[in-house]
Amino acid sequence: MALDVNVLKAALERWADGMGRVAPELNERDGQLGDGDLGATLLKCAENVRASVPDMQGDIGDAFKRCALACSKASGSSFGTLLTVAFFVAAKKTEGRASIAWTEVTDLLDAALTAMSQRGGATLGDKTVLDTLDAARAASAGIDDPRVLFEAVSAAVESTIDAFRNKPNRIGRARMFAERSIGIDDPGMIAFQRMLASLRAA
């Protein structure tokens, strides 16, 4: 089974549901080191994306573009901007296509990682969402079964969060509280994990 618009639409609906459930938790986590609006921002992104789902037709690139435009309308944390960037990258790489093989997810994650790093200024090792994204990219390589893919990616993301827990944040508002961030999971990493969990359920 390939990743087509129907599969994507179902996943986006579940993602929106998932963000509704975890928004309070993400706000609380973000409040430890940031503005405390991460959950609210992702919930707004998800609600905007859900509203655009009925307009998604057969072009998966167009569907990703609609996701990007929907997220761009959500104000709030920088995470929303990075999510917009990731969707735009996916749209560009899949433009005009009805579906993609699951093995192509690795390439999409790699492209998103590069674009998000350029936009946000973070690099691998800074204890941000990029580190979990990189782990997901590596774990997804060569896997063409969505169930196996999500199992591998989920395990890699969890291991990465564990590995970075006792390291300081090195960028963004959290870096001002570098010592205090030791022992605290990065909110962006947790947001990525929670989004992945909701997509996996789809």
C-alpha cells in the first residue's frame, strides 16, 4: 500500500484529534522553558489542516501544500513555522504525484530536516526537534511497510529523547535556562513524538 491522498487525509484527521488531546501537556512542558504556547499552536495548526482536508483531491503534493498553507495561518510558537516549512518541502518534492512509496518517507524527512535547520538556525545536537527528526529519518531508511516503519521510527525517537534528557538545550529561549533544562525533555521533541503517535494510530 502506497502513501496516497486518502491515507494522508485519514492520518491528518487522527493527527488533529491527537493534538486536541495533548495540547495541554505540550503547553505545560513548553512553559518550563519557553512561552507555554506550543500545544496551542499545534492545535491551531491541526484545526486549520482539518478544515482543508475536504479540499484535498488526488495530488499528494497539493495536499501537502494545503497543509503548509493551513499551518502558516496559525500564530504562536516557532514550531508552527517549522511545521509549515516541512509541509512546503514535502509539497515541492511530491508535486503532481498521486502517491509515493513508503521508502520515500526517508527522503522527505531528510529534506525537511535540512530546510528546518536553515530556517530555525538549530543544528543536530542542540536538543531540539531536529534531533528526533534525524532519528526518524535514519530509522525509516529502506522500509516499505508502514507498520514496520512506524514501529522503527517510534523506537528511534523514544531512544533519542532518552539520550538527550540529561543534556542542556543549546538554542532558542531554552538556552537561557541551559542548566535548568538538564533533566527536562525538550518540548519540541515531545511534540514530535506525540504527533508521530497520532499518525501511527491512523
